[in-house]
Amino acid sequence: MNFMYMDEHFKKLEKWLQGLPPKKIMGIQRRVAAALGLYLYGATIYTVKPGHRALIFDRRSGLQDRIYPEGTHLKMPILQRKIVYDIRAQPYEVKTNSGSRDLQMIDINVRVLSRPVADELPTIYRSLGEKYKDIILPSIVDETVKAVVAQYNASQLLSQREKVSSEIRGVLKERAAKFHIVLDDVSITNLTFGKEFSAAIEAKQVAAQEAERARYVVELAEQEKQSTILQAQGEAKSAELIGRAIANNPAFIALRRIEASKEISKTIANSSNKVYLDSDRLLLDL
């Protein structure tokens, strides 16, 4: 800092002030004092929002171990600086690429809800800084996912997705705890397989649908066969009963003729076209 340069400016300012009226000088002093007071007030008082915690870094003694909760607090202007941490659970997504046990390459998206341990904020700041998530989470998520996914075949990753997610969650929580980070939730949001494996899955699904369709056709044909048999049996039984009725009572045929004539006459009566038939046409044979 050039003190000689500053001294020249102060001398010029003093000379300029001497040439002003006393009342104007007093007004300038009041405005300067008010501005300085506002500055010191803003630099001294700070507020910690809900869901946050604050640390104080002192330029003389370094980082203080005290953790400041929500509310309004004081600090020394210029000499002290506040460091604010959000201790609420926040989502963080990591995209990684891994190989399965059957050597299928898979793109995996893992979403974690993480928050720092409030009582360990001084340790977190000393070892990791303010952007602790960007330093720790990508590395441990990538390594954990690769280690777990390598134990399963690609088909198992689809059928046992919840088991895989649970195993990844357990390992990640244990590893994150070593860095004083709490993981409230870990979930697999996306699994994308290679083109060859995706084509194989699609072909398998098409084959399964074709087999299901063929099974349905066979069942339908079997049902139609049974229906035809039952219908034939019913017609044979009906013919047998009619034959017995005719043999036992010749008047059965006359009764059936009368019933048929009644149906024919009813149909003609309800028709808009008028038709005239003799009794022989009505099958009465009278």
C-alpha cells in the first residue's frame, strides 16, 4: 500500500474542507458518520436463516469451533467472515457408466438426498471446504455403483432393481458417514443398457408375445371344438327325443304344425306389407 499517495489525498481533502463554510462541513461530517455507522452495522450483524448453520473465520486466530444456530448474531467487521452451511437434505444426482457381470455396459443415474452433520461443520470446512458435496459424492457414488453392479448380470439388474438399489444405499451411507455426511435416501433413477442388449430384450419380448398369441389361438380352437361337439350332442339328443315323441304320440306333429302356423301368422300380422295366404300355406293342412 502506497502511504505517501494516500497522505497526499488526505492533505488535498483537508485543504478542500478548510475552504468550506462550517455548517457545510458539519453536514458532510454527519453524512460520513451515518454512512460509516450503517456500514459497521451491516458488517457487524448477520442473520442465519432457518435450516442453516454458520461458522466464523477470524483473520487473527483462524476458524472458530463454535457453530451458530438460526437467528441474529454479531461479528467483528473486516476481521471476521461468516461461513453459512445449509443443513437440510438436498438432492444430488450422479451419472456413471459401469459393466455388469456378463460384460454389458450400463449407464446408471443415482440420486442421493444428502446433508452435513451439523455438529461436525468445523471439521467438514477444514477438510473439504464449502463445496463438500462436489468433492465427495461423485467419487464415492461412482466407485460404489461400479463395485455393486459388477456382481449382477444385466437381466438381474432389471428383475432385482430394488435389491441392487438397497445394496448401493447401504454401502454409500457407510462411506459417506466417514466424511460426516448423512444420506437420507439413495435411489437408482435410470438404467440404460447398450444397443445390443436392448435389441435382445426387445426380441425376447416379441417372441414371448408371439408365444402367448399362439397359445391363445390353440385354446380358442379347443373351445370351438368343444362347442361343436356339445352342439352336435344336443342336436342328436333333441332328434332322439322328437322321434320318441312322434312314435309315442302321432298328434305331436300336428301340435308342432299349429305352433309354426301361429309364428308365421304373427310375423305376417306385424309386417307393414299385407300378404294373403290360404290355410295350406300356413302349414295348418286344414
